[in-house]
Amino acid sequence: MKVKYSPESIDDLQRVVEFVENKNPYAARRIAIDLQEGVDRLKQFPQIGLPVLKAADPETTRDLYVGDYTVRYLITDEVIYILRVWHDKENEKDL
């Protein structure tokens, strides 16, 4: 399966990494690597995330938890779309 990132998810990734980078560049790099490894696992195991119950189709819209971060994604027949990424302390509704 292929993975594609929405423009919003790319902005999200930049935001979370830049926020941490100002305080600890090593930690920011580690977060970026961990998130990428989590997303890479989706290629083989697209169902590993938990269904988003409030989504129109909870079986195709899922949340993958990577440390303190949530990666929301959509599964289609050929592509996994990364929709959003946020830290647990952020309010999902504000994204």
C-alpha cells in the first residue's frame, strides 16, 4: 500500500517537530523518526490503528498512537491517507 499525506498533516508534522526542536533538537529528531516508523508500519498493517467511532465510517478512519502523538488516517483500497497529526495535549477540535 502507498501512503500519502494531506497538506494539513504535513503542516501538523512541521508544527510538532518545530515546537520540540526549540527546546531539544535531539528529541524533535526522535519524534520525527518515531512518527515515520509508525506510519511505515501502516503499509503492512493498515488496520493497527483504532477505529474513530465518530467518523462516518469508523472502519476506514483510524487513529494510530505513536508515543504521545495521534496520527489520524483514512484507508482506501490502494492508499492510506494521513489526515492529521497532533500531540495528546493538543485539542483535536482546534486542529
